[in-house]
Amino acid sequence: MLITKENLGDGVRRLAAELSSAYQDGVVLVAVLKGSVLFLADLIRALTIVPEVDFLAISSYGEGSGRVRIVKDIDVDIAGRHVVLVEDIVDTGLTLTYVLGELARRGPGSLEVCALLDKAARRIAPLALRFTGFRVGDEFVLGYGLDYAGYYRNLDLVAVGDLGTLREDPRAYVDGLYAGPS
Ligand code: IMP
Ligand code: MG
């Protein structure tokens, strides 16, 4: 295990406090589906301001290729608004660079990133992450929104998985990480 439920809660509350003080005049939180959903749900419940929330879905052409396209766009007009993109994890940064570019073209008043996890060692595209929860090493992580082949997303902790093992058997850690009925 890498980050416990308790540690995640502490990190999310700290980020919520930072956002609440930075955006007293309002903010549009744009979450990237699907990985950010657990993080977003906990984050907004800990805010002391009222955010507007919207969602974006992207599809990538291949892991780490940086070639992505928007498959579900936001509905809110963000022109002149303070916008924060909410992401589960920033790895190479290629996905986020593309999404930020798309949003920037719409003329937001400001545009920042709030990422739960920062895998800084793997960054290819330099990015300024204004709000970050935790730094993780060059490892594949699972849980709290992060999945492998759809598994592990609904765990309320973050754990490290071995990619070789997962490629062989996507369910390799299911028995170990999901507690059965007691
Ligand atoms: P990037 O374009 O390399 O920064 O990729 C970011 C996206 O890849 C994230 O939003 C995740 O969906 C996925 N990703 C990157 N690293 C991990 C990981 O360790 N576990 C699960 N998903 C990951
Ligand atoms: Mg993602």
C-alpha cells in the first residue's frame, strides 16, 4: 500500500482548503473522467466555497502517445471564468497539456491544475501544477479512481501494482486488495 484512506483524506482536505481560499469569487472545476471522480467527490464535499462542476472525457490513441481527443466536452461556458482542471494523476503530462490547450482557447479568466497525484519523474511535457496532493515515484498505482483494465478504481486507498503482473493478469491484485465479506 502506498497511500492509506486516512492519508488520502488529509491530502484532499488540504487541497480543498487551498482551493477554498484561492477561489472565494467562484470557480469552475473541470474533472477529467473517469479517474478523477472519487477525488472530485471528496474534494467538493470538503470545500467551503460553492463550485460549479463539469466533466470532460478524453480518449487516448495509445499509452503515453499524447495523442488524445475530447469525446465528451464540458457544457459550461468558461470564458472569463476561473477554471481548475481536476486530475487523478499527472504522469508524462501529455494528456493534460492537450486538455489545457483546448480549454485555454476558450478564454478562461484563469486556468490551473489540481492533481491528486504527481508522478513527476516521468514528466515529458513541462507543466505547472498549482495544487497537488501527493508525489508518487515511477510506479504504476491503483485505487481511488485509478484503474487497470477497469479494476481497482473503487478502492479507497492507493496501492502500487507491478505492470508486468497486471498485463499477464489484470485481476492479479483483486483478492489481496478487496476485502471479502467478513
Ligand atoms: P499522462 O498523459 O502520461 O500524464 O497520462 C495521464 C493519464 O494516464 C492519467 O490521467 C491516468 O488516466 C493514466 N495513468 C498514468 N499513470 C497511471 C498509474 O500509475 N495508474 C493508473 N493510471 C495512470
Ligand atoms: Mg486520467
